[in-house]
Amino acid sequence: MGEGASAAAAPSRRAAAPFSAIWPVGVFVGYRRQNGGQGRLKLADFVGIERGLGPEGRIAVVRFDRGDGINALSPEALRQLTDAARSFEDDAETSVVVLAGNAKAFSAGFDLKDTEGRSRRTMDLGTLRRHLKLGPRLTRAWQEMEQITIGAIEGFCIGGGVALAVALDFRVMARDAHLRVPEIGLGMNMSWQSIPRMLHLIGPARTKQAVILADQRIPAAEAHRWGLVEEVAEPGKAFDVAMALAAKVAAQPPLSVAMTKLTVNRLAHALDDLASHMDVDQFALASLTDDHREGVAAFIERRKPRFTGR
């Protein structure tokens, strides 16, 4: 799942020249135009970043779009999204970050057909454990951002997409969108420290319902009733509603907002590491079972799995 380097310190926007490169992070290439103080960054083919939006230029948008309408999380996509989150570490001028997928999907979850992802089957246990840390590294990077984070969810949000969404501060979901957590149906456990985060949002019973009933789609209205999402938007309008919420946050005193987020997160997640310290190892163990191999094979072959408990 994702390696990533910390962002370089961002130069002052007000001192930047037209079309000057900003926030270099690995293969990021970015330019800022003086008109409106807007800045655009693009990371390879999957992730784009635009800064300097909204009140006082304090809103940024991160768009994840693989251009296939599915937005699966390959290991490389996990790395790029981790780098995107870390690129805000030294950005004192951004108060809110909106994360959006494309019009059809926030994310279909981990890419089971990706070549690097499928190579896990031949990894030794030590290599597998290191590779499995890509997902937790991604969600932790987004959760620990100083800026308020808002997810704009259109279409479907599945598996790892849900794990990423619940690591954000707020979620806005289109009325015709849905969530699903299929990991158990694939012979895996829900990982990336998602269980504690879901538990904080919706409680024990709903968390079990969402995770154990792996085929259950959770539509937007139900997700809102459960507390998984904060706002429901009309179809195609999740991003607009997320930006309106972002503008309200961006109008508040930046330091007070950042310190309040830190306090709430430290209190809410104080025991998360203790509760999920075996998260990666449980996933690694599950990935070695016959049921996992059967679950993935059934998914790829589009048939019902036959689990044996082995």
C-alpha cells in the first residue's frame, strides 16, 4: 500500500511569481497562477491537487481519478494519495482539504487485479507485512493532517475507499451513492485501522453489521442515519456541498480550528493503536488462508465463494 515522502516546505503564495513551481513532492509537478491565487498540482496520472480556493484561498482540493470510472486503490495509488496528504504538512495557508473521486466512484477499494498487489501471493511473511503497511500508512496520513478534511462521495465507495473515507473529518455523499465493506466476503479482515474509526462513528452493532454482512450495500440515506456521513447531496452535487461546507470551515480562525481538531482526535483515537495493533498481522494471516484464495478467485470469476474455514 503506500510509501511516501514528506512534502517540502511551501513557499509563500504572496511572494510567488506567475506560473512558479510550488510544493515539490517526489514526482509532483505544480504551478501557481496569480489570478485568484489558485495553484494546481498533478501527481503522475492518479492524483491532482489545487490550492488557493475559497475564502482567503484557504481551501484545497485533492482529486483521485484513475480515469477508468472505478478508481481502484492499487499500491501505486496508495503511495500517491499518501504523498498528497503529506504535501500539506508545511502548508500553513490551507485550512480545509476536500478529497474527491470521479463522477462514478469515490473508490472501488483495493485493486485485486493489480500486478504488484497480486504479487503478495508469492511474498514471504516479512515482505508481506511491510507491503501491507501501505494502507494503514495512507489512512493515518489523512487522519493526522492538520487541515480539516472532507470527502465528496459520488457513485460507490467500497472496501479501502470506505477505510479512506472514515479517516477523514467529514463525509458528504450523493443521494444515489452507496458504501460497501466486502473484505470478509473475500476471506479477509477489515484493516487499515478502519474498525476503531467506524466504531467511533456508528457504534459496535452497526460496525459489525457493515463489516460482517459483506454483501450489504449501505445507501446514502442509511449511511446518514447511522452517522457514517454528515451530509447527503443531490446526485452529482456531493462536491458542491463539500465545498460549501469547506467554505464555512475556512471562514473560521485557522489556528483554533486546527487545535480543536487535534484535541478531538487525540481524545477519540487515544486507544486506537492499542485496539488495532494486530491489524496488519491479522490481515497477513487471513491472506494466507484457503478462504482468502477462494474469496478472491470467486470475485474474479464472478461466482459465489465456497468457504471452508481453512
